[in-house]
Amino acid sequence: VKQDKSAATLLKGTVDLLILRTLELEPRHGVGIADRVYETTAGAFAIGPGSLFPALHRMEDRGLIRGDWRETDEGRRAKFYVLTAAGRRHLDREKQAWARTVVAMQQVLG
Amino acid sequence: MRPRWRGSREDRDLDDELRDYIARRTAQKIRDGLSPDLARRTALAESGGLEPIKEAMRDARLAHRIAEPLRDLRYAWRMARRSPGFAAVTVVSLALAIGANITIFSVTNALLLRRLPVEDADSLVMFRKDDPTPRAAFFRYTFNYPEFERYRTESSGFSGLAAVGVFDRAGLAIAAPDSRRVTPDPNPVRVSVVSGSYFDVLGVTPGIGRVFTDRDDTIAGGRAVAIVSDAYWRRRMNGTPDVLDYALLLNGITYAIVGVARAGFSGDWVGRPVDVWVPAAMYGRVLPEAPGPGLTRFGARIVARLRPGITRQQAEASAQAVMRRSMTTDFGPAPTAEQSSYVDRTRLRLLPASAGFSPDRESFGPVLAILSGMAALLLAIACANVATLLLTRAAARRTEIALRLSIGASRARVFRQLLTESLVLACLAGALGFVLSTWVTTAVSTFSLGPLQLDARAAPPSLSLDLLPDRHVVVFTFGICLFTAVVFGIAPAVRGVRLPLFSALRDQRGASGPRRLGSARTFVVVQVALSVLVLAGAGLFGRTLRNLRSLDLGVDRAHVLLVWTSPGQTGRRGADLAALCRVVLDRLATVPGVVSASASNRGVLTGNDGGLPSEMMIVPGHPPKAGQFTSASAIAPGYFLTIGAPMLAGRDFTDRDTETGPPVAIVNETFARFFYGNASTIGQRFATPGGAGRPYEIVGVARDAQHGSPQVHRAMKYFPYRQQSGLMRDMNVVIRTAGPPKAIAGRIRETLHVVEPGLPVFRIDTIEEQLDAVLAQERLVAAIATAAGLLVTALACIGLYGVVAYSVSQRTNEIGIRLTLGARPSAVAAMMLRESLTLVGIGMAIGIALTLASARLVVNRLFGVSPADVPTLAAAAVLLGAVALAAAGLPARRASRVDPMTALRCD
């Protein structure tokens, strides 16, 4: 699998990374993930359903996360996503890669 | 690819999820103070619409599912191109094995599986009578025509019964409408004599004109009409549209052509396509040599259609009762105990006829089973071989695989990728194997299954199967490719994805002991074991053939020529027939190069081992004695001298043994010993059951000579042909020659043509050629077993070389250290060799055990060699051992030449 380094991929990778990081703390459903990302980044990243669900399903296909239908507090059913072991490893690698990218970018940009 | 239903389930899942999303967003906005209606509309608007999202995700999923296998395929193809040697060895060895399987399946399919192109074939049955008399399978299916009529009128349970006989006739001609142009057909034409009900019972419609009706064979004297097959009409009559104005001439009778059978239908006998059908009433005109009045001697097969709602067992019981009545009538009011017991032991069976009639199934079935077994073994060995190679290569590719896993490819994905590579190899091999098998099946489609049979009622020798690949063969081919890919691909693929990621990346060569190649080693053992089995089989079948070839046949092989002819087909009968035989023999005796000429009606080495149970023979002064079978033959004077089987006592027949003389007989050693023990045989008398009651006086005893198969001894009784004038309808002329027999074959043919131009000469051959023909099946099995043996030896060589060479390349480091520490190069080579030879040794031990266990399955196809034949097993082991030594020795020697310094540095 080739790692495409175009801007679009980087952005897609960023969304994935944000989702994985959110799920690292606790399982959440789609709205929960989007709201959490929105809050923690102070509104910098608003993930709409058009990019949220494709990302979730793609990562579910790759075995990084697993979706389960569960009852929520208010008694409604919702699909909760859980980080898998493979997802956790993937997240670790991506975090390191991200850290290296940030350091490198800062060195260039000053 | 995933099954399609997953798509809709995923779609529903996504629908639910998106609906839940909008509901939650709406609830949030209601909490923020919006009216429910507005909240919902805002939530929908902000999401950008649900349909576009669903659409985009569906598209992405679809593209992914198509693209991934394509990417796998492209990658697999690139891998194959990158190591062309590996790909070639894999594909060719698999192709040979797959091709062998397709070929044998094609024959099995054509002979056993393909259904007759008739109406509702499942309700068709054929009659078979199993009585205690040994006879060729074909004769168990033949019934007298009067017997057929009894079944037709007396048994219940059938909606229709039909009688059918198939005969190869020489001398047919085609008459054009104006009758001026008459074209003789130079080849024998296959004529089928059928009851008027035949086409109706089978439900076969005419392509042109009409089919027969009951009227065609109930008119007294018969109606001279004929139906031609679609193939014959196209081949011999150029498919002329006014075929119904043509006529056929046979034995002086003109048959009006009334129809062409539907295309694709060529009779119900698989492998014997019929050219022309005539009504049963014409039987005596088609076979003028047949003795007896009218239809009484027509040996017909019976095909019937079950009445709806009647089971085969019910119909069988009813037909069995008819048979009992008929036999009891034949034996008279006071049957002997033997006769009653014979009736009791005779069973009538109704067999399913949906796949048509084929006595070859019974004789060829066991051969096909052996060949299928061998082909399956070959495939197993080829799979084990390829798996070995793939495993060694997978070990070499572990870095590549580890890299792919580390950059996020899932194990399932890599597994699929590795299996795809196997599938590509298997499909390439399958395509090549299919082409190979097409060549081979074309060559074997007219394979001769046995020697020429003189008896006009018996099966003609060659089998013309329609081996064009049909649906079954195509499905089989695809199936075997898939199966092969999974069998040889699964172990390497499992191993490929199971490797520990970090160690694989860290030490690219690393510590690699024998354990690294664990499963590859297992496959080497499996391969060697199965190869021993195949080689031992080749040895056993080869020795069987040699033993049968070198048997004492009781005849002089070097100086005898056999001429297969049929004086009866000239239309002569009785004294005229005997006179023709005599003229033929007298004239042949004067041909230069001929020492003497004689004849029998039975022939030499016909493969037909039929006979009458010895307890049916009437020997005055002796009680009936069971335990042998007796055959009879009519012969001309000088027979034993001519074939080189000397008389042991008494005299030969002479020209004075005529119709008017006292009935005499000559018997062979086996007969004399069986019935008379050590007592003098000359002057004794015996009678045959059903004979006129006049006993024959034995005037001579001859040495045993093989008339049927080389390995079966029958008690023979010979009669002077002029006392059995009907029997020389078919004649096997035996000629003793001064020089090589084949040299005068041309002169013999010319002479026969001058004596009687209408006398058909089917074949002129030597004893050795006849022996080859009668051993056709044994030769086929031995030839294929030998080819398989050579192939598996070559494969074992490749597999072993691959494993040892890889093991050496992986252990260069270790070898370097050993050499540096002072190990002698020869000791290093011996170490490498010892490891591989241990595997071979284990494989051989298992293989020998397997052979001993399974050779019993083929014990009745062996002759003069026991399934546990030590020399054969030893030879197989020595051959494989030598090959293994060579295959493993080469890389092992290379190991000993490793330069210690280079070896240590190369990490």
C-alpha cells in the first residue's frame, strides 16, 4: 500500500487521527465523536457527516475500529465505535509520525 | 470479493446510523430552543443531505471491492514475471498434472457421466441377465429376439420395450434417386437392427422424414426401409436435401431411406456411433450368415421405458418372473438338479440407462479408476512440490511481507494477496493443462480397447468417444484450478502472514536453523512418500506387462500370420460356406512363402474368455464336475501344426472328417487333465448340453494354446469345421510362413481378393500385434504409470533442490563460522546432505508403507508380481535416492565451497 503524500491524503489522515484519538479515551457514536473533536479543538475542526462516516467505515473495514449498536442513556440505539488492538497500534505509529512531521515543519517554517 | 448481500446489509446499517445522526442533531437544536420542525430542517441542511453521503460511500466501497482484487492480480502477475524460472517450473509441473486429470476426467465423462440425448433419460432401463456362465460383459446384455417378445407381451411395468443390435457390415452402397449412380462405401458401416418401437421408446424424433413404427417390423418378410444418422447423412451423402429419394444397398436388398435421425443422436451405445438403422424384421437380410430361421438368433439388447409410477425394482420383479418361466420352458418338464440350480442362480436386472449402454464401462472402469488415482496422486505431488517452492520463496519474501504489514496492510489483505498469487499460477497451469489435454484426448478418442472380435455379435474393438469438452469438463477444469491453488497456496499464505513482525524486519537473514523451513520440509516428505507410491506403481504395472508379454502362449510367435475375415458376409451358408473356406485355404497354401494354412472360427488371443461351466458337460461314466470353464472352436485340418502347438497324443483332423463321418473332437491338455486325470483320453466320449445328443469321440489331445487372454487357461474342445458347418461364418485364417510373417501380408490380401472379391478382410496381423491388442489396457496403464513415474522423479528433484539450495543460502553465515572454526569442507557438505537425506529417508519409509497398504487395491490388475514385490520397491527407493542425492548434492557441495570471509561479512 503506497502512502500518498498529497494534501488531500494528509487531510484525510488528519481526520482519521482525530477520530482514533477521540476513541482512545472511550467508545463514542458518530455525533459524540464530532462534538468531542469540535470541543477539544475549540471549533477549529468541524467534521461534517460527509467526511465523518466515510472515515469511520473505512477504518472499520481496515480493522482499526469496530462498530457496535448499543443503547444510550436516553434509551435510543446508536452505533458506538471502539478502538481495536490494531487501531491502537496504528494510532501509536501515527502519533509518532505526526510528532516527527510537526518537528520537521517547525524547523522549516521557524 | 464479498458476497453481494453484504452490500444491502451495510446500506441498511448506514441508513440507521445516518437517521440516528440527524435525530441527535435535531434533539440538540430543540434543546437550543428551535421548534422541532425547524430543528430537523436545519440539521438536514447542515449535513449537506443524506443521499449524497450514501451515494459517495457506496461508490467508494464498490471501487474498493473491484480495485483490490485487480490490484492483487496485477501484483501477482508482476511477481510471476519477476522470477520467470520459478513461474515456469510451477506452471509446467502443475499443467502436466492438471492436464492428466482433465484428460482422464474427459474420458470418464464421455464414458460414464454424459446423458443420452433422448427424452426423459431417467425412466429408461436396460436388461441384463446374470447367469453362472462366464462371458464378456457385452453378452450379459444380449437376449434372443423371441425372449424379447416374451418380455414385451408378458411383463408389466413398462410403457414400451425396444430391441436393438449393432453390427459392422462391409459392402454397403448408396444409390442416388435415378438409381444409375451407385456409390459403394469403402468402409464398414455400423448398422443397427432395431424393433419398430425403438425410436418411440427412446423418444427420438426425426430430423428429416420419419422414424420407424411397429408396422415396419410386423409386416411379414419385413419392410426394406432405413434411417440414416445425421452424421452419416452429412459425411457420406453431403447432407443432400433430397435424402428421402436415396436408397441403400446391402447384401442385394434395396432399402428406401425414410428418415434422418435427429442431429446428436447416434444410438444408445456410448462410443459406438450408429450410421444406419433398419427394422428388426430385416435381421436375416442384414446378417445372412446368421444361422436359424428368422429372428430366433438375433441377439438383441433390450431397452425399456418404465411406466410412470412404477419403480425399477417393481419392473425388475415382473421381468424376472417372465425370465424364470422362459428358462423353465427351455429346460423341459423335468429339469435336472443342475438345470434347476442354474435357473435359481440366474438373475435378471434392470439397470439405469440414462447414460446409455457401454460394456466398456465394466472392462474399462477399473482401468479408469487406476488412472484417475494416478492422476490424483500426480496432482497431489505437483501441489506438494509447488507448496515447497512457494514456502522457500515465502521465507525469502518475509522482509517484503513484513514491510507491507508494518505500513498498515491487514493480515487478511496480505493473505488474500498471497492466495491470489497461487490462483494466478494455478489458472495459468489450468489453461496450459487444458490445451495439453485437448491434444491428448484427440489422440485417444479412437483408442483401441482390445483386439478385433470376429463374432459379429460382439463388440467392435475401437472406442470412438466424443471427447469434446462439455459443461462438465469446463466445470471440472475450473474446480481443479481453484482446488489446486488452495491446496498448494494455503500453507505458504498462512505462513506468510504468521511471521513475527519485528524479528522479521530486524534480522533480515538472521539465525535460521532447520526449523525455519518446517512446513517446506513436511512437503518434501509428503512428496517423496507419494513419489515412491507412483514409482512402485509404475514398476508393478511395468512388470505385469512384461510378464504377460513373455508368457508361453502355446503358439509360435515368429512365424504365424493371422487373417481376420468373415466368409459368412458373402451370403453363403451350410455346404457352400464350408466349400468357400476350403477353397480359400487351398489357394493360400500355394502362395509363395506360405508353409501351411489353416483356420479357426475363434481366433487366437481374442481377449474373449467366455466358456461353459464344466458341470454342464456330459462325460459318460463321470459325475458332473465343477471348477473349470470349457470353450469350443471349429478348426480346419493342420491347425495345430500351423500355429506351432504340437499334438500330444492321437491324430489331427483330416479332410475325411466330414459331415457324414462320425463326430470327433480334439481337446487340449487342460481339458484332458480336468476330466480324465491321468487316464488315457483318446477314445473317450463326451457330449455338450443342448447338443443333438450324439457324443463326440476324442481323437487327439493338443498342447494348450491361448485363444482368449494370455493369462487365462480354458479347457478347449475343437471340432472339425465341416461337422459344424455353420460355425465358419467368421474365420481366422492362420498361416505358417517361412520368413517374417508381415512380408507376405500384401500377397495374402491380393490372393483373397482373387478367390472371392466379396470376402471382407478386417485385418492381417502377427501374433505379437494381436498380443499388443489384447494387452491394450495393460499397456495403457503401464505407459501412463511410467510417464507419471518419470514426471514425479523430476518433480522430486526440483523440490529437493529448491529446499536444499535455499537452506544453504540462508545458512551461509553459519557455514562460514564452521569453516572458520576449522570444519572440513567435506564435513559441511555432509552436514547439509544429511539433513536433506533424512527427509528423503522418512519420505521413503512412509511411501513404502503406503505402497504396501494400497497396492492391494490393484492386486487383480497385477500378474506374476506381488503387490509387496521387494525388487520393485527397492528399485523405486534406489531411483529416488539417487535422484535425491544428485538434487541435494549440488547445493550441498556449493555450501562447502563458501568462502568463510565473504560468508561472515555478508550480513
